[in-house]
Amino acid sequence: MKIAIRFRLVWSCVYMPLFLFSQTNQFYTAPYHADDKRLERVLSMAGIIDDQFKSYALEKNYPSLVYGILLDGKLILHGQSGNIQEGIAAGKTSMYRIASMSKSVTAVSILQLRDAGKLRLDDPAHLYIPALKSNTLLTKDAPAITIRHLLNHAAGFPEDNPWGDRQLADSKDELMSLIQGGTYFSNVPGIAFEYSNLGFALLGQIVEKVSGKSLEAYTKEKIFIPLGMNNTEWEYTKVPAAKLASGYRYEDNKYKKEELLHHGTYGAMGGLITSIEDFSRYVALHMSAWPPRSDAENQVLKRSSLREMHMPANFSGMSPNYKYPSGRSCGIVSAYNYGLGWMRDCEGRVYIGHSGGLPGFGSQWRILPEYGLGVISFANLTYAGTGGINLKVLDTIIQAAKLKPYEIPVSKILNQRKNELIKLFPDWKETTVATYAAGKSKIFAENFFPDRSVEAWRKYSIGLFDRIGSVNNIKELKPENQLRGSFEIVGEKGKIEVFFTLTPENPALIQELQMRVLE
């Protein structure tokens, strides 16, 4: 039940009208990392991280591999192995085509236009691409394809790897001819996740239609230049030849060059060319969205819109028996939202990112928002998978550097209610309860005692305290959020865990209380 409640709270924050958030709570303190040695410990792992990436590149026979590690929005470590071309070593400024990692850039463009009031995510896509109006969906009850469907791979188009990879240079006329010819669908819109490069090609056309600019010009002006990504390009002929990574496939026991395709309408799904140095600035933008706070906004996209991109929207998979590359078993669940993948493991770690694969290239980036940690890696071999090594490196860093998620400060009202509860324990004296039930001293919500009487609480509480003996210590409150948390009462023979949650009233009152002896 509690899990369901938390998800409802997350979604209400995403879709409530923006005017409800025009004021901030003066008592709110943003979560933070209290460990002032975390950077030092991660930097001390440079050799281990480098060995892991280089060993992986050697094992997989990649012509080259480059990587970067970010902490708190800064590129703190980077490395490389191999050559981007014959005789030219890879480095942090080497330019790789990053394939489907491009999708979130297209999604950022859509959200910028949404935030500017120029489109709505639930608009039917045919308002911007009229040719879609003539498409016949699978059933008469199928809804119109919306922009949101396209962003979430929920439009009903069939999975189109690797066909889509070969359409990269297609012109607008070729794309529109495909749509006007009547596309086939594998599902009705809105009911299933199915990865569609075609869907993101259409999103690129929507960006161009609404902005009046090419995707190339729009993203350069609105994303790349503001972020200082001065070397990032969509068209490979604009990249200095000595910086451009050639793409290879391994065939007949040798590397063979893959032909680079020009930027076309499908570039929106996978055509971006960038470096570790440049792309780390884009990853830092996403990391900057966490934790929620009242600081000044960045100039590219509001933090709330970035966090909206990071929320799970379209369920994509579950693996109860998943094993980390280290062999450690830990189940995962995954979802997709607005050009980004979301994954949560059995330990509660949340990962955000995206992989990329094209003839000649493979790449991946991941961040753990609550840890302030991120990784990027590119390779120049067809469909080179770097997601596994990225996950292994992140897992190694978290465990070896003993990184923890950011801490949620105890809110003033939560701490106040804790102190008031302590005064009741162990015997819930009638005078104290009566005081708390009236006037300004009220701490319990109207449901509390109808749900369980004072007498029942008194009997239960005394029984718990009898089991732990004399109280030696009351530990600090551990908040789950601003209005929910727990603390421990330590006795000579045991400990009591006290959990409570508050109402949305002003002031917030205790609506639920749980107490148990920890075995």
C-alpha cells in the first residue's frame, strides 16, 4: 500500500498545473550529501576504473573505447583505449556517433517547446504531421497517436531495429512518403512498450514544424551552445576529420569500415556526434535536476521538466533473477519515459540513461540521481554494448567508495511531532493525551483515535517498553520525506522502532503510527 501511495504522489507532482508551485515552503531544506570525502575516494579508484574499461574493450575486441565518470555534475575521471582511426588515438575530445543516446536530446527539444506553450504532450501527432491522419490503426477503438505516445515508444509502431538504423539519412520526402503509404502497426497506441526509431524521427519533424527551424539549428541554439557543447554535431562532414571516430564491424577476422550516413530525418533518433568532454555537459544537465530545490533554474530546461523525463512511464521489463556483472543477484524493473530508460534494482537504486547502437558504433550513459554519480562510454564497433561495463563500474564505485544516497534533512514539523510523541511514551497519560487533543497543542489527526483508542495504544505501548527495559537512548529521526519518518528507542534489553506519517493539513498532524520491537 505504501508503495502505491508514493507513486501517486510522484505522478501528481508531474501533472498538476504549474501555478500550484508558484510558492515554496520556507521550512524546506534540500537533500544533500554529507560525506565530504566522497570525491576523494572516487578519485582514488581511477586505476581500478581504467583497468575495468580497458579489460572490457580488449575482451570485446573494440577498436577504441572512451569513458567518463561524473560526480555531482562534474567530469572527474576519463580514459580511453585504442584508436578512432588508423594512427589516431582515442581521447576525451574524440567525436563518436552516439546513436540512440540522441533520443533524449530530441525529447528535451519537445519539452522546451511544451514549456514555452507551443505544444502539448497529449496533442494528437497528426496536428503537426497531417499525413498521420490517413493512417489506419489496428482497431476502431484505438486512440489517436499523441506526442506522448511517440516519446514513450507507445505509438503502436513495431520495433524497428536494425531497419531504422539504415534510414538515418532519409529525407523528409522519404519519411512522409512512408507515412502516406500507410504504416503497419503492431499494437494500438498507449498499451505497450515497443521501441520505435520511426517514432522519434516523427518527433524530430514536430520540433521542426513548431520551431520553424531544422532540428540541427534548433538544438544547437537551444541546447548545445547554452551548455558549452561547442563541438557536438549532427552531420559528420562538419566534424574535423582528425577528431572523427570511424565506425567498424569485425568480419573475416579483420576490421572493416562502416559507411557513415549523412544527417537526415532519422537523425532525431540516433544521429548525434559528440565527445566525452561535450556530452558530459549534457549529462550534467540531467544530474542538475536532483535533488528538488529552490535555486535559480538553468537556461536549457527547467529542473521539474528534467525530472519529468526521469520518471517511469511505460513499463518495459522486469527481471527478478537479474545479476549484476559482478555476479551479485538483485532483481530489477525497468520502464521508459521521454527518450530515457529508467531502472530500479532490489536495493532501491534508481538508474536513468540510454544506450545507443548503429552500424559502426555503440554507447551508453547512466546516472544515479540520488548518488550524484554518472558514467558515459563510447566505442566504435557495430552495436558495441557498453551498458554492462558501465553498470559494473557504477556498482564497483558505490561499493568500494562507500557512496550513499543523498540525505533528506528532517523537516521542522516532523521533528516537532517526534518530540511530542516521546512525551507520550510509554503510558499515554490521560492528561498529556487530553492536552494534545485540544487547541494549539493538537498533534493527532481526526482519524487517529477512532482508528485505535487511547486505551488500546496505552496497553500496546506499555507492553513494548516492558520488553526493552529501561530506555538508554533515543536515536535521530530518519525521514523518508518531509512528512514521514522513523526513529529508534534503545532500551537495556532491546529496541523499539517508531514509524509515523503526517497529514497534508497545516499544521500537519499524525495520521498513522506504528511501533514494534526490533528482533
